[in-house]
Amino acid sequence: MDITELKSVVSKLTNGFQDGSIGSALGINVTSMATNEPIYVPTPEDMVGLDCIPQDDDPEGYCYFGPADNVQTGVSWSEASQANATLRLEENLRETALQQPTILKISTVEPFQGFEMTPFTVQPALFLVDSDDKYVSEVGTEFDPWQVTATLVNGAGSLINNVTCSFVGGMCNFENLAIDNMGENYTVQFEVTYPTTA
């Protein structure tokens, strides 16, 4: 499996725990779960942008760094590379204890005034809490985040611009949500729409 496939597996397991479907599929009550991100494996794309000097006899073979690029602030490239790899490995080995979100809440002041065709001055920001009313800091994964969609329940117009936002670091922040017609008593409803099992 490559890193993308591994991240997909972690995302499916995370979503399965957080939406409760993993317990249903196993026929047991799963009350806790922790994950680790897959260990990162460098790819050729990591070398893009580095001033790498190809070999004269084989331009497609391994390349080497010139003397000016081989030292960073007095630390050799090999030492800096090892330090970077160690930091990345420690980050990959960090365990994430997952929570099961149960309630979607709005964290900002609700948008109470706006102008047609112009994004609300106070954009909605939402978060999820678990059954103990504790903030859920990881919702889905960075690779496959949960999403919230805003829909107009009451009002003469329609919502415009981006009506969907993704969770990042436990928060789902709309950026340019707006209405297209002037009016009063608009009611906007927010709902987790991805994953569909949530």
C-alpha cells in the first residue's frame, strides 16, 4: 500500500468510529479508539524545487547537491535530513485518541444582519461536542474531513457562494456565505452532510 491508500484506511476507520458504524459492523459497543497516521515515506516529489545536480553520465540517475546547498546554518545536509526525519517520525507516532461527536454547535454569534449578494460580516463557525459536551478536536481526518452544509429553511431568497465547509482542527468555518435577496426572518440550518453515515 502506498501512503495515500494508508491514509484512506485510517480515514475510513476514524469515520467508522466517530459515526458509530464500526461498532455496528462488528456487532459490539466500541467506546474508545486511537489512531496513528501512517509513517511518511519520502517520494520523488519531495525533491522538487531542490537544486539537485544530475550526474553527467546519467541525467536520469541519482543527483547530488552542490556545495552551496549541502550546508544549512552550519549543519550538514545529512544531519539536517536526519533531524527532519526524526521529527516527522515522532509526529507520525503521535497517537490520537478519538471522540464520538454527537451534537453540532455554532461557536460564533449567529449572523443577524447581512446585505444581499454580500458575504455575512460574521461568518458561521461550527464545532462538534461528544456526549459529555466536550469539544471534539479531531473530526474525520485531514485527508478526509467531515463536512457541514448550510441550507435555507425560511426566507424569500437562497444561500449563495460556498454553502459547504470542511472541519479543520475541530472547527468548520464558512468563509463567504451570503443570501441573494433582501428580506427578514431568514432561518439557516446547518447539518453534517459528509460522511453520510454521521
